[in-house]
Amino acid sequence: MKNYSLSHENSKTFILNYNIEDNQIIVNLASGEKYIIPYSVDNEKRLLERMKNQVNNSNDYKSKQQKKFSKSCDEAIRDFIFLIYVIGFVFLLHI
């Protein structure tokens, strides 16, 4: 399945999963590409660490986006209240 949440450049390096076959690690990228590296415990550890970093980076990005959204909601509510106040003030001036 194609991952549309990543840019084309990011999908070339984003690791979806990997398989170990015939003493090789077959790495599946989000772009649909595969690459093969020799199996070793060290290579597998590096691969798992990279995948863990991808998840941590996406969680950081999600937190930043949630904070931005929350701030935007707060500003929209503040602006709406101010608008109601101005409309009420203008209405009182015309009475």
C-alpha cells in the first residue's frame, strides 16, 4: 500500500518493515523500493534503531501539530468572542 503521508523524498528513506532471508536483510521502504543488506546482529540493531527513531520523530511531529491546532482553536474562539463583543457594542450605539 502506498503511503501518501510522506513526501516522495521521505518515502525513499522511510523503512516500513524488513525480512530476514538467506542470511540477508530485505528492507521494504515506503516508496515501494527494497534494498538488501548482509545479515548481522549489528545491522539488525542499526535497522531497528532507525525504525524506532522514525516512530519517535513522527510522535514529535504529531505533538507539534496538536499544539499548533490547539493554539489555532484558542485564537479562533478568542476572535469569535471579540467579534460578538464588537457587534453588541455597535448594536448598543445604534439604539
